[in-house]
Amino acid sequence: MPARRQSRLQAWAIPLASVLALGFAAPRVPVSRFHAPPPPITAARPGSIRGRVELRRVPLPVERRPSVSDLGTPAPRDLPDLLRSVVYLESAPRGAFEADEGGHAVMDQRNEAFVPHVVAIMTGTIVDFPNSDAFYHNVFSLSKTSRFDLGRYAAGHSKSIRFDKPGIVRVFCDIHSHMNAFILVFSHPFFAVTNAAGDYGIENVPPGTYNVIAWNEGTASDPKPAVVPDGAAAELDFTLR
Amino acid sequence: MEGSRSPAATKIGTSVARGEFVSDAAASAAAASAPPPSAATPFTQAAWGGDIEYSREYFLMRAETILSRWRVPFAAEPARTDPLDALATFVEGRYKITPGLFAAARIDYLGFGSIASAFGTTPWDAPVTRVEAGGGYSIVRNLLLKVSYQHNSRDGGRLPAHENLVATQVVFWF
């Protein structure tokens, strides 16, 4: 196409498109509005999403395999807290947060259990795995999100790993097969871990409509819509299993 | 003090077991031709075991030995009153190369005590030595693929003196 003809077409097309757009997309807006001074800009205040996750059926903890040490004075063992769920936005609003370097989180190994049993973090966070038991542990994961093996290490020692990829990481101990835990890695900060009663609160959410998901021990709910008002809280409850 | 803690773990164990292993009827029949040394020492089997485990980060080593001794009720000549001995020992090591991937090696030995026979004093069975090397890869935590190569040496008997085997194994546990 010759350049002159192209420029003529463009000269017609741009005003036509503008008319069509104004005519059909905003027919009821007074014309004078376009010439009035813009309204004062008020920054949207972040809101929150709050609610409760109800578990119809609580999963049973993995049974401990008998050990020779049980013949003497068996070491105390904690049961994992399987009541904690994680609630998160399916996708985060663009530009709603600033990516930082991530901080530190701790998943302790205490009384033959990972404490806490569920940790939710942002990408870039380093998780420390201290060994607070009197015997050895060996933290590892074969998850697609993060595949690692920290080797065997003694009481009082700690090893760490940084999580750079979002997803779910299943954590185990190579010595004590009943020990397991979850690390949920998000690319945004809009998530929360419930308390023992199932209550949660996702704070500092920009106003808007979001899909929210609840997760517990590998089971995720269907996304539920939540409308976060300006500077207020949206209520959203879940029932899992 | 944290700095003085050893980065390695060593476990040592030992075990002893003893018990009768033949029925009263069989023991009575055998006792007629070859009475046990005393009424307090019937046909029993005893085993003494010891094991040690050493681990350090990605390396694990285990060794175990069991000495077993028992009296066999012979109902026909030649009757025998001396006990039979067997010694089983193994040493194995494993190293995790990457998460889910490991290499391992193991040496087994099964030896037998000597008995007096018409041909002199000889072991009552042929000792066996086995050397095994292999590796494994965990696709997921409870699904493991293993491949190993085994070389067996047997000092005597009707079986071949040397035999090589290659084995593959799929392990699923729950």
C-alpha cells in the first residue's frame, strides 16, 4: 500500500473510531464533562477479606512407625496441626504490591513434627529449618516447585533454603517417615493462614473483585468471588471436604 | 555449646536371642541316638548380633554381624553333638547425589563353622561372598526405581563358583 493512501486511511479511521467509541461506549455521558476540570484524585483505600474456613472432616495425622527407641523411653511426639488452612487470591491485582527480597520464615523440627505444619510465604523467602530435637533429622522435598535435600543434621543446627518459584512444596524427613509439612509459595502477598478456629483475614487488599481459594492439606476449594470495598472488609466463608 | 556438636551421628546396637527350635517329639527321638550334653541344654538356637550406623549429611553407612549357633537333632548315624555355627556380616554405604538420586554399595559375607568329618575338619557349608553396587531414583517420595549389579562368589558346592546378576526394582510404599 502506498504511503500516501495509508496516511489518508489513517486520517479517516482515527476520528471514525473515536466517534464510534464515544457514541457506543459512553452515550450518556454529558459532552460538557469532557471539558470540565478533572475531579480530585482520591487514592483508593485498601480493604480486606475476612471469614472462616470450616472443615467438615479433619484429616488424620500419619501414623508413626514403630522404632527401636520406643522400647526404652520414647521421645515425645507432637501431632501436626492439620486444622490450619490457607486462603489466598487466585491472582493478584497488577501493581498492587512491591516485590521485595523476601524475608525469613521458620519451620522448626520439634518432637518429631514440623512446627508449624503449614507455612505460607512469598517467593524469595528463605525458610529456616532448625532441628530442636535431641536426634538427627533430614529435611527434603521432591516437589516440582522445589526439589531439595538438606542432608542429616544434629540438634541445635539449622539449614535454610530459598523458595523462588510459586507453588506447593511438600516437606518430609528422610529419617522419620511420619513427619510431613506444607509450604505454600505465592507470587503475591494476598494470603493468610487460618487460626485454630478457622478464622482468617487477608489485609491490605486493593478494592476490586477477586477470586479467592481456600486450601487445606492438599484440598483446594473452587474459586469464590469476593468484592473488596474501598477501605472496608469483604466477608467470605468456605467449607472444605 | 553448638560449635562442639558433631555433624555426624553414630548408633550402635547389640542383641541376643536364645530359644528352642524343635518340637518335643523330634527332640526326644534325636536324644535317643544323640543325647544333648545335659538336660539343661536341649536343642536350642542362640544368636548374637551387633550393628553400627554412621551418617553425616548425605552419607550413610551401616554394618551388621550376626553369629548364630544351634544344635541339630540327628536321628540317624552319624550322630553329632557339637553345635553348628554360621556368621553373617554386611557393610553398606549410601550417598545422596542429588535430591531423590542415590548411589549405594554393599558387601555381604555368609560363613559357616567347621565340623569334623571323614574328610577331616571342614566348613559344613560353602561360604558366600556378595558384592553389590547400584543406585536409585525417587520419582515421588513413595515411588522408587532401583538398579543394582551383584557379584556372588561361592567357595565350593554344586552351584557355580561365581555368578553375576543385574536387578531392577520398582518400590512403591504407602
